[in-house]
Amino acid sequence: MSGRKEPNDTRLNVARYQVERLMTDEEKAAEEAASNAGQPNMEQRAQYVEISIQQAMRRGDFDNLPGSGKPIANLGQAYDPDWWIRQKIEREQITGLGPPALTLRTEDATLDARLDAAPSEQAVRDTLEDFNKRIIAARRQLQGGPPVVTPTRDVEDELVRWRARRVERFRAREAENQREAAEFAAMSWSERRRAKRAR
């Protein structure tokens, strides 16, 4: 295009060749007119960008970027149009979103642990009644979505199971306390002193 001598760079020559093949005759004429008018042509702009990138690399502008050296997340997965909301839910650990059929099923899987953490029978009864009311309301809804297959829980049966689990927890705790007391009694006075400090 111009009469100046350009450096012999194989990568640059390949890029020029590819750009020239893609350019139409009108674009080539516009590029020639721009270079004659003193404006930078496409090659000069590409060189400027490449030089800027190389200088930034030497300065260390690209060092310690977030995600540096880590694989790209979800690279092998198929495209999901709702990817951003799924990542937000995972990152923020948001629960309780989704159709009632799914949220109730998830809650049903963790209900025993919630009941075990309840302080009294009345709290267990209230939790179960609220859970059953929400299942019945979800079955009555006419908004669509997957069907609600989560069964309601019998309050009295669950109270019997809760009492049995509670007695078992107390027994396990008592056995652990007795084991610790026996170990403490078998220790020498210096070992007891160290054990008390460790607590």
C-alpha cells in the first residue's frame, strides 16, 4: 500500500493476508484513500494495539487478575439462557426459590434435622402444621408447574419419632460424658491439668 519498508514478521504477514482476503474492493479503496490522507490504516491500528498489549504485559498489568491460572468455569456445559441467575443463586446461596413442588421436596429432605433442632414439642407441632398447610396449598394451586408429590406428615407419628430421636441423642450425650469422665479419672494430675487448660 505504501512505499515504506515494513518488518518481516510472519504472524503479521499472515494477519495481513487474511484481512486482505476478507476486504471487498470498496473497503480496499477506502483503506487506500485513508492511508493517502494521513490517517492510520488497519495494519497500523493492529500494530498499535499489539504494541500496547505487549507494553502492558511487560508492565505487569495482566498479572494477578482474578481467575488467573484457573480453568474457565462451565466451559464444557451446554448453553443455558438462564446461566446468570443460576450463578447468582449458587454464589449467594439463595434458597426458597422455584416452584413449590421443588422447594417442598427439598424442605422435606431436611425436615427431620429442623425438627431435631426444635426446643419443644409445641415447636415441632407448629413446624409440621405449617409444612402440611403449605403442601395442601401448593396442591390446590392452578398456576402450573410440576405436580406436588411431597406427602404431608402425620403430626402425631412425627412427634413419636422426634421423642425417640431426642431420647437417643440424650443417651449418646450421656455415654459421651461418662466416657470423658472415665478418661479424666484415669489421667494423672498433670494430664488432668493439661486437659483442663485445653478446654
